Amino acid sequence: MTAPETGASGPEATYNAFLAEGRFMIQHAPSTGEYVFYPRVVTPEGATDLEWVEAKGTGTLYAITVNRSRQGAYNVALVELDEGVRMMSTLPGVETAEIGTRLTARIEEAEAGPRVVFDIAEGGAA
């Protein structure tokens, strides 16, 4: 998949450029079959033939913690994507969810720029 023209270089800049286009992309190495996230130049097994592929956008809640303060509560979630990689994110609109819950990704605008967040999938309770 061809990366967007951004003027910036590197895997993280490319990932962020895809998000700005409204596309949730991750990397895949055809030589090893590995999917990787967070964007990088070499896979854990040493493959360098990384290409950008559209993420399925579905996954399972692997872990979650709730942070509470006087300003309110928010969660930090570890999501295992169906491609087999894990990513940190959040589940806006809910305080917490059961481990194993099925989730669906979406791109949300944030102060720092677009980010991937997850919603509980229809019938997603574990």
C-alpha cells in the first residue's frame, strides 16, 4: 500500500498520515507473515519487508484499567487486534468492560490529532 505524501518520514509519521486520511493501517511482513504494531522499520523476527495494510478494525479486550480523578474517570485498554498484535487505546463512553469483550475500532479526533479508539461491538460481551 502506498503511503500518503506528508513531507515527514518514518513509520510513525506514515501511520499518523493514514489516520489523518481516516484509515486505520498497520504493518505486515509478507516474508514472515507477521503483523506489527506500533509502526517500525524491522519486525521482532528481523523482517524488513514491511508493507501497510488496512486493519480489520476488530479485536478483543485483553486488559483494562480505570483512572479516576476529580475531573472524572477514563480507561486505558490493551486491545488484541484480530491480526494478533496488541495496542493501547481507550473505550470512550464506558468506564470499564469485561476482559474478552469484542471491540470495533474507529478513528476519533483528539487535541493531539486523530487516534484509534474502540467501541463495544454489537453482541460483544464476553
